[in-house]
Amino acid sequence: MIEVQDVRVDPSARRTWRGDREILLSRKEFDLVHALIARAGSVVTREELMRDVWGVTFWTSSKTIDVHLGWVRRKLGDDTRQPRLITTIRGQGLRFELGMVADATSSA
């Protein structure tokens, strides 16, 4: 079980919770959350996500990641305009935050 902030992920059962509420995620959404929460506090590049979640080693389009990220943020109740769980680090990648972030450090 991996727990960061109030999000828990059970990789073996492929289940996710926010607080006491289970969040139903598609396979790719779960893989995206798992890839980020497993490295919480660290920036994960889009190239790493494409490799780890989609199994491709070539760069296609960041739209795939952006669309899935939008769905994940909505399901987790993370404000898409000022996210507190998963933040976009411009020019670097995405980071699952260890704690609440200040507005100045997030940019979606």
C-alpha cells in the first residue's frame, strides 16, 4: 500500500482511495497514478510516463498524458486549475506532491 496525503493506492489489488472513498480508475488512469505516487515528491518526465504507463519508447503527443491526467484529477477531486495532489512542473514533467503546495509552485 502506498499512501501520500490522503490518497492510498494498493498496487497488487489495483485499487485507489481518497480518504475513505474508493476511486474507480481505468487501467491507464491507475497506472498513471501509480507511476506518480510511487515517486511522490520527485518530478516524473513525460517520457518516463509514456514508457511506464503506455509502454512506448518513442515520443508521440503529450495530449494522451494530459487527457488522462485531467480525468485522474477530476476523479481524485484535485482542482484542475490549482492542483494540490499532482502538479505540472513546466518544462520538466509531473510531480505527486508529498503535502499541500503553495500556489506559486504549481502550474497546470
